[in-house]
Amino acid sequence: MTQKIQNRYTEGSLLAKAFSDFLTTKFLTLTTAPFIITMLVSFIFLYYLSGEFFDMLNIAAQIAENPDVAQTQNEMAQFAKEYPIFSAIAGSFLFKAIAGTLFYVIGGGFAVLISVILAVIIIGFFTPYIVAEVQKRHYPTIERKATVPITDYIVFMLKKFALFLLFFFVSLPFYFIPLINIVAVNAPFYFLFHSLLTRDVAGEIFDKDEMKTIFKRAKWRIAATTFILYLLSLIPGVGIFGQVFFVITLAHQFFIEAEHIRKQ
């Protein structure tokens, strides 16, 4: 029986079917709202961080030229005055150029990851409509139960974010090990991406008991799909613009799984 289930679909067939739906006018139009919201929030966040970072370098440069300026500056300036070598290095043009480049390269990478998670959260508000549209087009005979209480969803979200933070801080020491750092950086974000996206879509199709059964029986098939979607999301722009496509893909997968489990 398991072999038959595995042959019901492949990741390639899911992606092809989802992409065909995604290219329709209705779904392309729906894509614009989460895309604009995510881009706006991400831009504000990165702009604020970059401003704080370069303000710190400017303060160091001012103190390197005139140590007395620290009298009217904040704690960072006082620290720089106590350690003039730090001020001289941080205030130099070469250091600013290197630090600025690293900030935008590393910060840009994290901005992509954070924007992906932010986009997943935002698309959650549009998921019911997307799933309903996929059902109407392809699976009109499959019932959407969606009876999981909102309180359970909130508790789920809090647990996953707590685990994400724990996972993130445990991974930090591995950031400095070549090759391993690629896994260390992405693993916590994939965990959160997978958890939020699958829970949002599955919660629109299954009841609580069915959801547990599906995540137990089909966990590796679901993980394979979300891993492919996560890799696609790392392409700049796709992680934000492609969220509707991601939801459509998982909706197809879960409707197929629902059809199977309810026939047993």
C-alpha cells in the first residue's frame, strides 16, 4: 500500500501543476499584496539597521579626530574614547569600506532569509482563499474540514518560534566553520519555513486528528516538497514573490493526501 501512495505523485508533478495555476490571472493578482507588504517591511528593517551601523562608525571617526566629542555622545562614544585604537581603526576609510561591504553582503543574506519568513507569515492571511480556489479548480469533491481551534494555532506558533530561536543560537558557533556554516545558517530558517507553511495549509484542509496522521505518514514526502520550496525561496525575489506558488503546491499535495487517507 505504501508503494502505491508514493507513486500517486512526484514533487515534479506537484510543482508543474502548481505553476500552471500560479500563472493564472487570479493568482498572479493575489501575489502582489504579500509581495508589496513584505518588501516594504523588509526595506524599513534593513534601512534602520544600516543607519544604526554606520552611525556607530561615524561616531568612532569623530572621536578619532577629536576625543573631546565623546563628552556629548552616548555610551558607544564613551567606550570608543576609552579605547582609542578602536576609534582609529573603526573610523578609517579602509575599515568603513570593508565593514560596509560585509554588512551588505552578510546583512543582505540574512535579509533574504528574514524576508522569506516574514512572507510566510503574511501569506498566512491569504492561505484560506488560495486553498479554497485550488479546491474549486481541482478537488471539488474533497471536503475542507479546517476545525483546528485558533488557540491551538497560537500555541503552535509560539512553540515553533521558541524552538527556532533556540535552534538559531545553538547554530551560531558553527557559522565560522566553512561548508558547515551553510547548513548552520539555513537549518533554523528552513525549520521555521517548513513548520509555518505546512501548518497554515494543512490547517485549511484537515481536522486535528487527520493533521496528526498526515504529518506522521507523509512527513518525508512533505519535507521533500518544502525543502525544494525553501531552496527556491533563497533566490532573491522568489522568496517574496513566490509565496502564493508555495501555498498552491502544498495545497495540491495535501488534497491528494486527504483523498487517500479518507478512502481508507
